[in-house]
Amino acid sequence: MYKITFLIIILIGISLTPLSFSEGIPEWVKNTASWWSERQISQTEFTNGLEFLINEGIIYIPPADPGIPGPDKTIPDWVRNTAGWWSDGKIPDSGFINAMKYLIEIGIIEIDASSPEIIEEKTIEEIPETPAITGVPLILLLEGYDTVTPEKKFVLDILVFNAEKYPNGSPTFNRNADYSIDGVNVELELHNEEELIHTFSGATKDGFFRYEILARETTQDGTLWMINNLYTVYVSVSLDGQTTEKIHEFYGTSNYDRG
């Protein structure tokens, strides 16, 4: 009867217990250890059950070199006592495991089983590749007033050249020069001394782009440029991954004074 009950408990344990020894030995295994310690099941029955549990990874027995088996070898009483104490919760899992390992090492218990190898999962962090920049290097030239115009406008002209083809080390603002680049993206930000007041974007045509702005078209308070206030234009041009930036500054003046 004990043998039948032992097998039923094993089958129940398989359905309920994950095949992992990282969470401890299942509670139902303690019943079989208790029966074995009290000689209610045979050593063969206990060995068969132990072999199954090890192979399935339900309990973990560290690797050990088995001793030479012999018919004269008997299980010491202290080992059965250890199994009984463990089933009663008086000693930790490690005490029971060490006792089982001892029986295997001295050849008293013979099992054809090995605990599954613990494989540590390693996370490989993928580092994104930096895309290669293959576009044309750019030369950015700016030409604008240092104050607003008599018409109350601020005007800034932008010219973009192919840096690889432009022959001069210090290019001049010449709209008729060769090697200007069409279709370059232009982004502009206009700041007064306190905050961003206007943004604008567009693209060059034959390498040229003009930015014109009235004070009333910005978000600053009032409709006129603030006299003697410094304004800053941030210009960025880009094409095919190549980017060049520059700034231009000008001062606000009175309505009729160009300065």
C-alpha cells in the first residue's frame, strides 16, 4: 500500500511542481523521506524515487563520484535520522541533500541519474551601429544687417556650397559662384534677450535662401523691435546626414533709424 501511495504522490508532484530546484524541494518529497526513515518503504523504492526526482530536476544533488557498491553496506542510522528530521522541518534542505550525496559517494545508494546542468542566462546588449555619414560636406555663409532695415524688417541671406568642390579656403558670399547646392534643408530660430520668439524652415534654391521677418510676426510682446535689444538667429543647414550651424546677431532700433 505504501508503494502505491508513494507512486501516486510522485505523479501528483509532477503535475504541481515546476521542474526547478531553485525554489526548494517540494513538500510532498518529505513524506517519502519520512516513510524511508521509518522503514515503511524499501531502499529500492526510495532509490527509484530519488533517481526520478534528480533526473527531472525536482531536487538537485551536486555531482559526486559514486563509491563501489557492496552487499555488506548498510545505511547508517544517522542518515535515516537526518531524513526524518528533514521531513519534520528540523533541518534545512541542504542537510538532506548532503546526506543523499554521502550515500551516493560511498555506494550505498546506486542511482543512474544526474541533475540538469544549471545554465546561466546571459543578456547580450546590442549596441546600435552609428550610421555612416555619406552626404556632401557643407559650407554655410550668412549675410545680414546688424540692425533692422528702415522698413522695420530684419533680413538674413543664406548661401550653401559644396565644401569639397569650392576652391577657396575662405569663400565669399557670391550667388553666382559654382558649387552651390540646391534643396538643402534650412532651420532657423530667432531669439530676443529673453526667449525664443520665432522659428522658420525651408530649402535652398540654387544654394540660396532668404529669411525676412517683421517684429509683429514674432511672439514677443509688442509689434516693434525692442530698441537696443540684442537678437540672435540660429541657423542650421542639413543634407544627407551632413549638418552645419552658424549664428547671426542684430540690434533693434527705433522706427526710422537704421543705424
